[in-house]
Amino acid sequence: VKPSGVFATDGFVRDKLFHGMRLTSYSALKEQLGDMTVLLCFGSSRPEVLENIKRISSEQELLAPDVPVYGGGLFNSEYVNCNRERLLWVYSHLADDISRRTFENTVNFKLSGKPEYLYRCEVPQDEPYNSFLALGKAENYLDLGAYNGDTVLEFAARVKDYESITAVEPDKKSFKKLTANTAALENITLINACIGEKSGIAEFSAHKGRGSVGTGEDCRMISVDTLNSDFSFIKADVEGSEVQMIKGAENTILRFRSKMQIACYHRTGDLTDIPQAVCKIRDDYSIYMRHFPGLPAWDINYYFI
């Protein structure tokens, strides 16, 4: 289907071309075309952006096509048919109604591209902390994919009497921001490295954003087990390397049964591969799933408690 035009949010239109089409505004295209199908070609969790998307979707058919952030393969009907038993296995192991509702709506969103499925299951970001993610004193926190320190600061604000924080971030620019933003925290160790199944060297592109591990400069790679610490809570958002991270944390998971928050939106197979990788190591976790406000389905996490 040949697109009829491309638009940015009113007020952000610039004199640019996108795939040979002049960038215009929604209001201009609406006046020109009337009814249309709008495809969302970016992601955001900013409230004002999401409100604008909802406004447009109240006037037009709006779809957010689901494509993997990293790796190949589409989450389509063929994929679901081939992986039906694995998907049902995960669904049957989820711990509460919100998790099951999140799983159902995530699958329906991926198959349809309709944002309303994600609206039906979104929760505020503090919901896990207020329901099942009980963090007490003397927590040893490991943040994998610490970015600029936002999740480290969130943890430190919630857990005043933590014992230690270890934050791992491969991107050099983000690592500098991480270092600056967490300078006031005590008992924190910062590591500029990739995370994976084994220690060694990986290729890393500092300009790819999501899905950064791939091509580019060399990056030191470490596994969780090499850090040799009794981490009580692990957060992992490692751009498609989550399963490798789990394999590299096998001994840590076995010994300490760490609570874990693991992003499950990078690869097509994440919905099944991540919980099955964890349960292969230990089968005594309660598994929760939560989606925070944002489009497309980029902020969905499994929690292993």
C-alpha cells in the first residue's frame, strides 16, 4: 500500500523529506484526505504525546505496527500457531489476573497493531512496588542497562536502607551521565560493559539506541556470575540480550533466588523465551507481567518473585 503522506505533530513540522514525501502536519493531511488510516512510526511514553495519539485515534483509524526492536521474525498468526503450546504454558504460569490480562492484550496488540489493547492493561509505574515487589532493607541491587541512572535513582528513592547498588551500562555517553547523576549515592559500583552469557568482547554500536549490541566498536562483555555478589534484586533491560543474561546469571539465580525485573519487548520470542529460560534454572518463582503507559509495546516487563 503506497502511503499518501507523512506527518509530524502540529508545531513540530520541519521542511524535510521522508522516503521522498514532504513532511507535513496532521491537520493539513486531514484537510486534504479526510478519513485515513494512520500508522504510528515512533515510540513514546510521554503523557502529552500519548494524549495526542489518542486524540488522533478518536478521529481516524490508528495502528501501531509491531516489529521486533532487535532480531528478526514477526509476531503474527503463523508465529502464534507455531508457538501455541509455549504461549499457553507461560499464560498458565502467570501469578495474577493483571498478569494474565497483560499477556492476553499484549498478544492481541502484536497481532492487530491496535493501541486499545495496550490501554486495557497499562498500570502506573509504581504499581509493582505497591503490590508484589516487596523490597526491604539490605537489598543488593543490580541494574543491567542502567542508561543514565534513571532506574538506579528510582530504586534509591524507594529503598533508603539498601546495602549496595551495582549499575552496568555499555554506552560511553550514557555511562558518563550515569556517573554524574548517581554521584551523590553511597555504596554504588558503576561498570562500563555489556552484559551477556559469558565474559569476553562484544561488538557494540553507540548510535543504534535500542538493539545496540551488534556492530561497531569493541565492548567488554561480562556475565552476572562473574560479578560474584549476592544480588537480591536484578533489573535487566539489555536490548535483546535478556536470555543470554539469564544464562550468564544461572549460579546467582540458583544460589540467591534473586528477585528479577526483565524487559520482554525486544525480540519476537521474548514472551516465551524469557520465562522458560528462568524456569529452566529454578521453577519456584511466581511470575508477574506488567505494561506501563507507552506506545508501541516497548515497556513491558516480567517480574520473577
